Amino acid sequence: MPNSLIMQIYQSFLEIKTFFHSDFCISAIFVNFAQRVLTYKFTLKIMKRHIFLTSLLALTMAAGSVCAQDWQGTWATAVEWTGPSDMPAASLSNRSVRMIIHVSTGGNTLRLQLSNTFGSSDTDIRSVYVADAGDAQQIDAKTAKYLTFNGKKNVTLKKGESLYSDEFAYNLKPLQLLSITINYGDQTPEHATSHRGSRTTSYIIIGESKPKSYYDPQEKVDHWYNIASLEVKTTQKFPVIAALGNSITDGRGTTTNKQNRWTDFLAEGLGGKVGVLNLGIGGNAVIKGGLSEPALKRFDRDILGQQGVTSLIIFEGVNDIGGAKNDSEQRANDLIAAYREMMAKAHNKGIKVYLGTITPFKGNGYYTIFHEAARQYVNDWIRNCKECDGIIDFDALVRDPNDPAKLKAEFSDDWLHLNPKGYEAMGKLAAEKLK
């Protein structure tokens, strides 16, 4: 068959490709079809171009279900309202902020979600670029990639809204550190949308940065601003685990910039083949009180709003119990009702639910005999729960066998939060349960 005809076939595939956005699948179909054409030695006389187009379109549509591409989360954080103490010393306006995230799975096509959910005004962004992270604020400039939003580098995040970047090509490796740099414009909120407990340092300079320019931070803060999630596009779905929690999930007690939250150890224990999304918030409660929106209120956005979630770990409740005032028994029953409500919502979306037992806190200011009784009551219910898909008995793992109301001394420095050694044990246990 003449080469010109093969090129016509390929051009036809390229025309059809724009409707399906699937380079891998279209290429595979083209090679397969071209081989068949060459094998049977069809000629132009008996195979008109419109027959080619019809056949190609039919083949492409037939392959659509097999080659459909889906977005799945590799990293996410729970966004929050930002008080004055968690904002930079000066405004974000006309500044560059470089932030570091630890992803779980890799991929070649990505998109970034930015959020202004809690911003007190619109947020002007001049540009955003990502790059492989180096030491501290340094990046590998060769890997840098500018993002676009509807084809433009600049974008305005409207008050109360979030948006995705255009999809972009990037060689994201499993479990790597990725740098995200946002160059802010003139208008930014007095109170931004952030995540307070980033457990990583963000680096701020005055003016606009570029990937190859020298980056000498004038300010360092341990918060993320406006970044909400990173997703990969894939034809082969992988499991995605979302973890709903408080400061123990958020990583209080970890080593800043060392990525040793229990969810980091979970992602590593699963070999970077499973998405792990940490939606913990320090000081958060399930029902009421605590810091930021309670879990019940933020559940739809922070859990059901994530892409591709297949499993959910609910590990939260200590702040509800610790904050109880002469109503510990009622608070325990309310927690169980809240777990049931969240489980039902997740199951309706086809998401499996695993419950984590509440860890001990004797020795911390939260401890009273009534709070301990409430913790034991809730944990007994969790261990006998028939509605969940499994339990992760963090309590049994980390408690002192000689004083079960207390954490093992080697696992904690404040008798409430875990330390890196404790988080490593928790992450490994969760990985074993979810393999």
C-alpha cells in the first residue's frame, strides 16, 4: 500500500483524537489498523477515504470504554480559613510562594486544583509553575513546567471558588517531592485559603520568580496557600485512599520537611502504587467545636470531592471527646451517629470505609476518667462495627500495655500526638490492612 495512504489514515486518527483525548489508545488503534491494512493489501480502488474514516471512528468509539481516562488523586490537603497568625508577615500580593508536596503515585498527565474557598476576596495569580524539588527552596529548573488556565498563565481565583489548571504533561515519579511556585498579583485576600499544618516549609520572596532565577527567600512559613489537590490522568485505575482526621493525621509531632506523617509511611508501604490523600486538620473535631470546619460539615468537599477515592479511613474523634463538658456519654453517642452518617455517604459513592480506633491520651490535659470512658465506649463500638468494611486498631498498636489509657513512651512526646517512630508504626499497620 502506498505510504501516502498510511499517512492519510494516521491524519484521520489525529482528527478523531481531538474528540477522545487519548494519545495512547489512539496510537494503539492506529498501529493495529495499519497492520491489518498492510496484511490484507487493500487498495485505494476498493477502499475509499470515507470508508476509512467510518471504520476508524467506529474502532475508536468501540475502544472508548476500554481506553477511557480518569482523573485520580495523588496528593490533596484540606483547605481552611487563614487567621492573621498564619498569614505571611506581609501580604501575599506581588510575592512568589514556593511550596513543597509529597505525592503518592506517579503519572505523565497532571492537573492542579487551586482553591479560594475561604478567601476574603478574589486572588490574582500571575503564574504557577511546578518542578522537581531539591534541597530547601531549590528546584531542578530543567523539570520546570508553567501551568495554564484556559490557555493563559494568569488567572483570578474568585472569592469562594476553586478551579483546575489545564492538564499538562509532566514526568511525576511515585513518592517524589514536587515544588509548586505561585506568583501572586496585585489583589490577594487579607485572609487567604490555606492549610495551616503543612509540616513543610514554604519560601516567600518579593516580586515574581522564574524557574532559573535565584530564589532567596525573605520569609519562611510552615503553611500552604491556595493549593488543594494534584491529580493524574490514567487509563489504568489504581486504588485511592483518603484519610479523614485531626492533628494526628495532619502530622503534629512529625519532623518538619521530613515527610514522616503516618500517611506518608502508608504511601511508602504501598509502594507508590496507591493514591494516599491526607485530609487531616490540626485541632479538628467531627461534630462541633475544634478548629476549622468540623468533619461532618467538610465531608462532602474534602472527601467526596476528591477524584477516584476507593477507600476512606475515618480516624477522628479525640478532640470531640477531649472537649466534652459534663456530656461525655452524649458526645460518644453523637460521634457514633456521625460515623454512621459519613459511612453511609461514602458507601453510596462506592467507597469502602475503614474506622481507626481513637488513641490514648492519659497524661495530656484532655484526660479525665469520663473522657477515657467515652473513648473506650467509642472504640468498643468501632471494634464491633458491622457497617464498616474494616477497622485499623491504632489504639491497640500504640497504647502502653502496662497502662492502656496511655501511649507508649517511645511513641509520643506530649501524650496525645505521636512522634515519627509512632507514626511509622501506624503507617505500616494501615498499609498491612489495606494491601
